[in-house]
Amino acid sequence: MFGYYTTLAVRGLRSQAALTLLIIVAVGVGIGASMTTLTIYRGMAADPIPEKSLRLFTPQIDNFGPSGSKGPAGRDGLQDRLTYTDTIALLRAHAAFRQAAMYATQRVLMPGDPTLRPFDTSVRATSGDFFAMFDVPFLYGVGWTSQDDADHAQVAVISRDLNDRLFGGMNSVGRSLTLDGREYRVVGVMDRWQPLPRFYDLDRAFDMPEDVFLPFNVAIERKMEFGNINCRKAVGGFDDILSGECVWAHFWVELPTAAAVAQYRRFLANYATEQQRSGRFQWAARTRLRNVQEWLAYHHVVSNEVSMLVAVSFSFLFVCLLNAAGLLLAKLIGRAPEISVRRALGASRRAIFAQCLLEAGLVGLLGGLVGLLLTSMGINGLRSLVSDEGRALLHLDAVDVGIAVALGVLATLVAGIYPTWRTARLQPARQLKTL
Amino acid sequence: MLQMNGLSKIYRTEVVETYALRDFSMDVKEGEFVAVTGPSGSGKTTFLTIAGLLEEFTSGEYRLDGVDVRGLNDYRRSRLRNEKIGFIFQAFNLIGDLNVQENIEVPLRYRGMSGAERRRCVHEALERVGLSARARHYPSELSGGQQQRVAIARALAGRPRVLLADEPTGNLDSHMARGVIELIEELHRGGATIVMVTHDPELAVRAQREVHVVDGQVVDFVAPPRLAAGLEARS
């Protein structure tokens, strides 16, 4: 009977075409609005490095104690960055499978081509493990080595975009790059890589990765300033920041097994306890080790506003579905004579229910497709309003398409249950008496 | 074939009870052609809808082809209706979106017949009503008389045990009405059991037996004049 009901459902769409169209539009608009916000939400809440997000961890140490600043994360009184003292101590301990200290800065780049003007470029100072730890893809060359870190090698990894700009997209490995008047040898050119959100530094969570990557030690040696600094006490210059209780460096480790995680937690706790014993911390030692997913949740990467927007848009979908349910009821009640005749000819309530619900599902499918079209238009509209970085969040993928269509069908089926039930309960005798 | 015994149908509201049928008894034998007559509001159509299992009764007993229908669930009532009963309505009640063949197929679909079997039944039914050439036509392309013939073909297609006709010529002019009633008579001569509700005395006389209903009760069993005249002539 499924085939027969499908045929009837298609015919049912054509009869009362205006009403059918209204229902499809009601469902489509609701789906379009909710899917547009859901796509944004999914982009923001996506796991930026799914294959490793449970193996990558960032440590936190209570540098400020209960009376100190709560810092940007602040919810548990822990800073989300480390001091230079702690960063160097953790690097030297090398207690993890891979580890990378890092911070962001901005430098002036002098292109080799004299026709190009110098320009500011974003720089990330980090350790050589950064690239392997975060599975950074390379177009040419590779990242620098631990030995390069130790040797304070004047090397750099650059982004594909910068390589296109400076070297016309050619293999630039071995070529020189001039930053702040000093030359760095290019050892690698990254391929397209944009983890979203940019979990390793959530200050600008939806920005592109930096264009230049330099060894951490070299950046410190060159006194390249930091972006975001938080100090327990006011400090003076660069060296004071390094020696003082100022947090500014991110630190990530790769811990491939549960045993490694447990071991690193112990190491971290022991380290903080040692600092307490030495008199550096005047409070009970506290540390945390969070993986990528915990880190994103800790930082509320998906803002409450976006969550609210999704909730509002789904409320709107609910209102649209209420309208669709009303229209569907009107459409099906309009077909009461036909349904009564079918009942008289032997259709059970169950058969009528199935037939009408299938028709509702078909309307929902079309509503879902219209919703998909509106979502696509909405996403494209938003893309034209936001920055390049934001655009990466705004795209429809196969999952979104599936969600939109499934949501259309499911939502309309739910909305169609009452009208369908009412229609199946029609008293054929009463209808036929009036015919 | 169709036995009703002490049947009543009461419509209840918060303040009033209305008897549509009261202590209604009737027995239709296989192969009989019975006319149910009575004034408007007498309960004729209520009788027909109860007989056709489209409505439940309040009390009494009803057996259709030996099956006690009281307490049957909707699925079994629908199944019984589909297999045992063919309806012919005053307003034809063809489905406008379906062509003649598809209209006739409707009850057969609900019976779960295969496509080939359905086509054979439809063909036979259309042959009987003389509309084989109109199988692909839509109801709007047919005259009233032709539409009623299609409705009769639909009622016949599933080979029901009883045909229930509600004012089958009520929406037709006299010429078309004559054709339809002749067809019904022909079906009866072929062995069909027919119960026809009508308030038209001229139509009622074509039946073998007339059951007169007033205020929801059978008040009289009247031999139609034509039959009575025939009986007198024979005696």
C-alpha cells in the first residue's frame, strides 16, 4: 500500500495547491531560519581537530592564588596561560610525548621584492613540535626540529597565502624572509590549515592561523612582545615580564595514552607543589589539565548569544510548524468528503492515518528542500557580511543538508500527527449524509 | 444476509436524547431487493449507515452475513465493509482526482488485490454497467447517469454480498434515473442482494418488498403495488 499512498500523497499535493504551497512555505521558512543559525552554531562548536582532540592537553597552574586576578577564563580562578618561568620549566622537563610553548605577536615583514612595501604580519612563536602535534599539513618542506629549537636556529615556517604573496606560490624552502630587519630561512610552507575554532589560542578563536611561525626561543631572544599579558603585580619592560609573575604563554602537550595523561597530571601537580614549597606560591598548589574539547567548553567558545539565537530560531520553527499544522488540518478537513468515501469503501482509520501522514511527510520533504534553499541563501547573505575568517564557519555540508531535510520531514510529521489523527477520526456517516 | 433485531440508535447531547432508530428489526434474505421508505428524518439513512457499518448502534443486534458486528474494532469493521458491502450513493461520491478505473479500484486496493486482479475486476464491472470505453475518463467528463453507473461499477467490483443504495436516482433526471434503476433491477435479477433507501414511491415499487420507516421504527411491511398486482393476477 505504500506505493498507493505515495501516489495519493502526490495527487493530494496538487489538489488544494495553494494550501499545499502555504504549508511548504511555512515549513521552509522555519527550517531556513533554524538551519541558518544551527549552521553557525555547528561551525563554532565543531571539534577543530577531531582525530586528536582527546590527546591534546593544555596545562593550567594557579599562579595568582585566591586573592589574585581571576584572569580571562576566571571561572575557577586559574589563568589560561603560563608564566615564562613555568613555560621554560615545562619545556625543559619534557614530560610529554610532544610539547609546544607558544604566543602570538605581530612583526613587520620586509618583502625581498623591492616593488613590494613592508607590511605587518601575524607571527606565532612556538616550538618545533607544534607542527607534528597539530597535524599541520605542508605544501613544501617541514617544520623545524627540536635541535633547531635548542640551537635557536633562525628558521621560519610560512603560510601558503604568504608564500603566494612573497614567492608567487613557488617552493620557497631555503629562501629568506626578513622580519624586523632580521633574516630567517624558510624551512616549510604550510598548506591550507584552519582549525576552527583556533583551539590553541582562543583570544581570536575564529581567526586564520598566523602567516609566520618562528622558534619560541628565537622570538624571546629577539624580545618580540606578547599580545595578551596578565601580571600579578605591575612590571616594567620585557625582561621584567619574563622574570615576573606574568602569564602570557600558551602551552600544549600531546599525551597519547590514558597512562601518559595520568602521569602528566602527577608531574604537573608535583611541579606546582614544588613551587609552593619553594615559597613562590603562597597558597595551596592547584593545577588543571584540559583536553581540546574541555578547553573549548571551559572558554565558552560558543557564546551564550549564539546559543540564544539558535533557541529563538527553533522557537520560530515551532511557531511555523503550528501554522503548518493548522493549514494541514484545514487541507485535510477539506478532503473530508473523499476520505469519507474511502472509509465507506473499506479504508480503516489506520489506512487513512497512514495515507494522510505520508502526505504530511511529503509536504515536509518539500518544506525541507525549500528550507535548504533559504538556508543556503541565508548563509550566502551572512558570508557577504563577515570577514574571510568568519566565512569559513558559514558553509553548508552534507550533514547540514541531511539535517535540513530530515528536520523538515520529522517536524512536519510531528505537526501532522494531530490533523491526521483528526482526519482519520472523521465520522464518514455524518459526512456522507451531507453529501 | 442482513439481520437487525431490536436495534436502536440514540444521539445524546447533555440535555436531550434523540432516537434515530428505536427497536428496529429487519431481515433481508440473500437475493432480495428491498426498498426502505419513509419521510425525511424518519431514520432511513441512519439505518443505511448502520447497515453499512459506517456508524455504531446503541443497542440491539445486527448480523451481517452471519457475523455479529457488535464490538468489532475499526479494522475488522472496515474489512467486513470492504468485503461484504457495496455502496451506491445519491451524489455518486466519485473521487474527482481519479479516473473511472482508479475510482473503481479504490475498494479493491484496500482489499490488497494484485494489479492484474484489480484490472480484471474493474473490466468486468465496467462491462456490466456498459462503460468499458470510459475507463480513462474523469468523473467531470461524464454525465450524471454515467457517473452513477461508475459508482455502481465500483460497488460491484469487489463482488459484495449486499448492495446498499441511498436514493440512487435522487440526483438524476427521469431519463437517466430510468437507466440506473433498470441497471439495479438487472443486477437483482442476476442474484444481487439490494437494499435501497428512497422516498420516491415510484422507485420503491420496483423492489420486491418495501419496508416503511417512521420515527426510527419499522411501521409496516408493504408489498409494492407492482408485486401485489402480480400476486393478485396469479391468484
